Amino acid sequence: MSTESAGGARPGGCPAHGRIRMYDEQFAADPHGAYARMRPHGAFAPVEIAPGVPATLAIGYDAVLEVMRDDRTFSRNPSTWQQTVPPDCPVLPMMGYRPNVLFTDGAVHARLRGTITDAFARLDPGVLRGQVERHADALVRALGPLGEADLMSGYVQPLPMLVYMDMFGCPPAIAERLVFGMAGIFEATTPAEAEKANNELNEGIYELIALKRSHPGEDVTSWLLAHPAELTDDEVHSQLVLLMGAGTEPEQNLIGNALRLLLSDDRFAGDLSGGSLPIEDALDEVLWTDPPLANYGARFPLRDVEMAGHRLPAHQPVVMSYAAANTDPAKTSDQRTGNRAHLAWGAGPHACPARNHARLIASIAIERLLDGLPDMTLAVPVEELRWRIGMFHRGLVSLPVRYPPVHFPAPATDTGAQRRPAPALTAPAPPAERPAEGRGLMAALRRWWNGE
């Protein structure tokens, strides 16, 4: 089969003719059904990633792995393609060029990646574990007496942000802007939403950099600023956009998707009732079948490329589908427990440098929740759970549960000043028309952070 994947589908007898839209409710509800409809195209399939914006989706395991490993043929820099799409294209905040490690190659990439690798190497796993446990336990204590909760809004979404406020030395006033901006660029469906979210994110991160220039601490932001590579503020900004995006949105999806599995799948739920918590098994399963970042990591061929019977036009996006590649029928195996050959963390020069930290946070988060509220059950049938719209992520809208109310003893006195010695900042004015649920989430985070 020969298919011109980005410029216009030429099925050549293939039964799957049109481009599948990856930005609507139908795709969000059943992405694996969409991947199945793409399979007749072979290793690559023509898709539409935004209205009027075509791309190629790499869906074959071997093809995805080969493309990710070949940075001499497939560049991460989208600059040439970016000139061909409207500046208000809703996927540009996620796919447009930023001078960070994700969108660079060669020596520039090596320099930037070195700063991130060095900064994360300074994180003490024991300290990180303690931070996750402390924040997780506080959230569980708040949920315990209620007897029912939406785990996404009450636990899964705030926990990674609390941990990353520690990790990056970020006070709540700035974190509010970052949460709103990062969530917005993942979910934006209109140009206005994408622009608003992107502006909020950019302004918040520059405010954090200014704080850490004047008041450095033992945190990733300060370590990036002090690195011998002498990053500029713009370079630090771009690395932080990447790191915070990778550390909050996908992290919450990983935790939420694993909890869904543990609470609904008999392979895991039966073990829960017996007191054994197969958390690592559930994480392996999710990383194979529903990876938190499902479709991302676009590559741009530096020239026209013939690969697996497809012509991949120069400078047109070839988006990596980690979810489709992991479930490639040619590679599917029933043995996923302990199998780390999935592509959820990427591969090659751009493989995720913080995957061990991400997995540790998820594992501890789930462990503390299940320890604190051991008799949880889903409040609705699993098939009624809804997935968030957007091609990049795979995450739940909500995860409602019920459990016998639990009343915990009051924690030892721990003031906000003891937890967070960073200097106070004046809170930024909230953006107009910020969603009510976002305001409530960040208000709760601020109260907890300040010890209220």
C-alpha cells in the first residue's frame, strides 16, 4: 500500500479513506476504535489534528520506534510547518516551536537536556516520597469524612500540582496561573481559549523565574538558573513550560487512569478486596493501553521520506501515537505486568528524562489513597465515565467514588510557613471568566498550602 499521508490520503484500495478527526467528542470517547479504523492504512494514517490541519499519525509500534530514534531524518523542530498554519491554530500551544529540549535536535538539544538531567539528578527520592506522602495524606484527610467524592477534582488533579510547587519552588499565587494555563493548552478547542491559556502560562512562569533569580532555593527552577550551561531567562522559561506540562497534566492522567482500572477491572479489584494492592501492575497496564500522553511528540521529516509504504512529505507533522503503537495488533501481548517495553515515555534522544520520578509520584499517590480510604467503589458504572476532549491526553473528566466515611485524628501542627519558606508574592489578578471549577481547585490548594 502506498499512502501520501500528510498531503491528502491516497488509500490505493485501502478501505479506510478519510482523515479521522482527533479533536472531537467521538475521538475522546473511543480513541481505540479510531485507531482500529486507521489500521488498514498500515503503520501510518492520515488524520486531522485541528479543523483544516492535516497530519500523519504513526500508529505502528516498529514505525513509531524507528521514527523516534532517527533524529537525523525526523526533526523535532516544527518551524517550517508552523508557517503553513494560522497563528491562532488551537494545537500550536502544544506543537509550536519553543526553544526547549522537546523542539530541538543535535548539540542544542544535548545542552538543554543536560541541564534537565542534572537538575532532576539533584532531587532526593526520599524527600520526593515525603512530599508526595504529606500532600496525599492531607487530601485524603479532607476527603475521609465525606463518604463520597470526585477523585479527579478532589485528589488526582491537586496532588501533582502540590508536589510540583515543592519541586519547582513555586508559591500558590503563581501556581494558580500555571494550572489554568497548562490545563487550557491541553484542552483548548478554540483559538481564543488557546491564546488565553498560553498567555497565562507564559506570564506565570516569567514571574516564577524573577522570584528565583532574587530568592534562589533548593528547587529545580533555581538549579536550572544556576546551571553552568548559563541558560537565559527565555531558555529557562521554555524548559519549565515543558517540565511542568509533563509533570502535571500527564501525571494526573496516569494516576486517574490507574485508579479507574483498580476500581473497575476484576483483574485488580479482586486483589484490592483481599488487601493486596497491585499498583505497579495497574500502572504497567495503563502505560500500555491508556498512556496519559496518548498522541504527541510530532516529528517533521527533513525531506520527503518513503517508509513502510508511505510517503511522508517534508516538514509535515508525523505525530507519535503512543497509545496506538502500544496496542499494535502485530505486537500485542497479554503479558504486560512488569513489561516496560511500552512507548509511553518515548524513546531515542527525546525519551522522558523524568520517567522514574513520574512513576514514583503516581505509585505513592495511589498507595496513600487506597490505604486511607480502603473500601472505595465507583459511584457510577465504569462505562458511564467520560473522557476529556483533546487528542494529546487520555484523561477522565471525573472519577466519582463512594466509601465508608473515615474520621482521621487531627495532624500535628504544621504551619504554612514551616512547609513553605519562600517569600510571599502579591497574588496576580485572576483572569476574567476563569472556570468556576478552576477557581475552587486553586482556592483549596492555597488554603492547604497556607495551613488554613
